[in-house]
Amino acid sequence: MKLVFEKSVPGRRAVRIAPANVPRINIRSDLLRQKPANLPELSELDVVRHFTELSRRNFGVDNNFYPLGSCTMKYNPKVAEHIASYPGFADLHPLLPQLRMGGMLTQGALRVLHEIDLLLREITGMAEFTMQPLAGAHGELTGMMIMAAYHREQGNKKTTILIPDSAHGTNPASAAIAGYSVVSIPSNENGVMDIEAVRQHLNDEVAGLMLTCPNTLGLFNPHVKDICDLIHSVDGLTYYDGANLNAIVGKARPGDFGFDIVHLNLHKTFATPHGGGGPGAGPVGVKKKLVPFLPVSVVIKRNDGTYALQYDRPKSIGYIAPFYGNFGVVLKAYVYILMLGKEGLCRVAENAVLNANYVKERLKGHYKLAFDRLCKHECVFTISERMAQNGIHAVDIAKALIDKGFHPPTVYFPTIVKDAMMIEPTETESKETLDSFIDAMIEIAEQAENEPEKLKTAPTTAVVCRPNETIAAKNLNIAYL
Ligand SMILES: *Cc1c(COP(=O)(O)O)cnc(C)c1O
């Protein structure tokens, strides 16, 4: 029998595949199933209800406010999603030839990869990008491998990476996986990496620095350029963790601060809904002297205007991911950047910073600010002394917010602030939404000071109640008591 598979999705080109020549596979009889598999027999309606019910328990930016600091949980315009689902992009197979198959099927995709590289260069001040890394952490590892490859070529015997104590945990992890030992640099009384501490730890062993700026407290380090200069003075390289680019996009460029390697989290700054582990993209950009070490392949534009994949990079660290990275995520970022343009991107940063400072100023009489100064895109609070005396912790505030329909902020991070509550409103929220969140936070603060026992059992109105954390960690089946 000749099998014909036809896709009849409206608006899509029908694809006919007639695998007439596929040989029969003879499977050994001892490997064949003896009786029918015991599959659950459910109607379509039962299945639809089950998954719809599960999806309703989910919380996302599309439901309500999501002030999860360090994550940039902004609203991602649906138009980017729509364009990424065009069959001409979504149905491309990574093994399609570059120039054949019914006329240049892959040329458009290669052009996107090339043009977003140019856009990211302009945004960051770097010389060239790779789109391969699949997340920020993966970009960090790529960057550390590039750093190691550079030092190997220079004949440098360097062993350590300097990282501030406020860093995201992936920074020291990436440095360690790349073979380096990590020296943690304390933050100063202003909440930023202390330049004197950097000076004290500076020696020929220092291979480089990893820095997030503004950092995970939402604070910009005014000495960032001097710190980069110091690292360069011992022939070290500087790595910019771009997770917080939302705060400065269009306004300032890490390349101009003096960074040699940069990763961006396209899923944070540039229009990919995320959470729950992906998909993401962590493109890495480098300064000119590090370009030869970038992963292969690289998309180039030929003189005749066509695009091609280039593999001829003998110093490359090799493949860091299959094919070209998460192409769909890269494509969404490309759409988003072109849609917003230069002015739009500047307004992203302006409004992200304005919103964070608004929340900070309105909440600062009710919670204790970790560092009371102008913040960038996020601000970090801790509990008041009275709350602490009442036995209230950040977790209680977070759980109480769930009862009020808000996603809690990031809690207990950065670890240098006890009972940290890290709020990142992002630029996409209206003043009305921010006000209702702030009002909820104020109500909870009053309860935490006056009726603390009520908070300790929250959430009480949500689909689930508060798990017994100890049992939850030990036995997943009886977590909810
Ligand atoms: C999110 C984040 C990372 C890691 O990025 P992923 O894309 O989640 O792997 C690294 N550093 C900082 C500061 C972050 O906020």
C-alpha cells in the first residue's frame, strides 16, 4: 500500500510524502509484543479537560503580574510568536542544503541569523556573535571556554576567575566546569563589587572576571570600566553576564564598558516567553581578538549577496550545540528588535527602570530596602525588624501574595541579603497593575507586623495549600499535608 501523508493545516502548503520505497523491517519475534499494550482508554473530551485543568493551575505572564527578579518576565508580544510559526521557518530542517531544494529554502533563515548578529553587535558593542548557546548558562560556559582557549594560545598559565558574591549561581558553576577556580569578591556598602577588593585579589593567576552589571541587586557599578581595566592590566579577560541587559538596552553597551565577552539572554530581554526550563537562547558576542575562537559554524554573507555557513575556523572551540541553536528563539528576538527599533529599545530600558524605582519608592516605608539608592530594573527588599520579631520570613510574604493572585517575587536571592525579596516589574506593566501589586504588598506587610499567624498558613485560597517543606523534599507523594 502506498502511504500518503498530507498536512491539511489551513494556510499551510500541503506536503505529500509517498515513502513507497521504504523497506519492511523484520523484527525478531521475541521482541514483538505478545498482547496489546495496556493503554488508558480516554475520550478526546476527557483528555482536553485534563490538560485544560492543568493549564489553569499554571501561572504565567498572560494571567497576571509576574515580578520575578533576575528573570525579566516581561510580556512577549504575540506577533513574534506568530512569525516564528510561519511554515517557511518552522518547517525548515537543519540538514536542508543551503542553496538547493526548490530555490534557496534556507537562505531566509541564514539571513536572519546573520542580521541578528549585526543587530546584537550594535546593541552590545561587540565584534561578532554566535547564536548557538541554548541558554544564558550555556553562553557562560561557551564564554569561559573561549577565555580558556585564548589563554592557552597565549601560553598563559592562569587559574582563577574573579566573581562578585552577588553573582547568579551559574557564574561560578560555568567557571568551574571550564576548569577554573573561583575567587568570590565581596560587595561593598553600596551593594556593588568592591574595586579595592578586586585590586587586592589581582595577580598573574587571574584569567578573568565575570560580572553582571547592573547586578542582581539591580545596582549599577560606577567603577565597572576601571574594574575591566584592572583585569586587563594582568592580561585577564572580562565577561559580561547580560541577563540584566533589560536595564540598559539601547542606553549603554557592555563592549564600551570594556568587556571582552558577553552573553545575552534572548528569552529575558528579547521576546521569548520562558520559565520551566526553556527554550531559551544565550548568544555570545566577543571582541575582535576572540572572534577566531567562536563556535562553528558561522553564517557569512558572500559577495554575491547569498548567505552560507562557514566552518573554516581552525581555532574555534567547536560545536557548542547541534546546528544553529534554538532558531525559533533567535527569530523571535529578531522580530522584536526590528519591531521596536532603536527608540523602542531605549524605552524598554527607561520604563523598566522607572517601574522598578516606582515600586521601590512606594514600598520602602513598608519593607526594608537592602540598599536605599537609585536602582535599575529591579530592587531588593528584606523584612522589617518587627516582621522578624514576629517570626515572619520572605517565604511567608511570597505565599501570601499567591492568595492575592500575584506571582511572588524571587526570594532568598541574591544570597547576600537575608530574607531577600527581589522585585522586577519590567517595562510592560501599567501603573494600575503596579499599584494593585503594591497595595497587596502593603496589606501583607501590615498583617506581617500585626497578625503574623495568619500569614504563616498562606496560601489558603490557591489551588494548592502550603506544602510541608521538609516532607516535600523527602517524599514527593505526600507533600501536601
Ligand atoms: C537568568 C540568569 C542567568 C542564567 O541564564 P539562563 O538563561 O537561565 O541559563 C545568569 N545570570 C543571571 C544574572 C541571571 O539572571
